Amino acid sequence: MVRLGGELDLCMATAVRSRFHDLDGDVEVDCAGLTFMDAAGINLLFEMERLCDANGAKLTVVNPPRCMTRLFSLARLDGVFDIRSGTSDR
């Protein structure tokens, strides 16, 4: 599981991007600690989704905060990503 916190903007997305190329298998991204997300954050999630798909894995966005669910809804992306509340025991 990858935990994100703070603001998922261009600066943070660039720093986080490098961590995802080392992940193997299904990926859960816990977003409970995020306070802001912009288009760079959405782009990062799309990249992660494509990388997981190419590796035969699944990306799940876990615990999205209100700012994130609102952005997904406004951009009509709420059906694009696998989104759930709560964490697993992994």
C-alpha cells in the first residue's frame, strides 16, 4: 500500500511517480491524508493505472477525501478508477 498525504500537485506527483515504477502486483493508494489534488494528481493516477494494467495488476484508490471525490465527480472520473473506503489487511 502506498499512502499519500498533503497536496497531490505537480511537485508531489513528480516525487511520487518514481516510487511507483518499483511496485509489483496490485497497488492500493491510500489517499486519506490528501488535502488537495489537481490535474497533475489525476494524471499520476492515470499513469499508475496504465502501469498496473500493463503488468496485469489492479490499482485501487482507497479512502479518497472529499476534495478528491468531488474532483472525480466534476471531471466524471468517478467510474474510471476502482475506489473504495476502508483499508485492507495487506
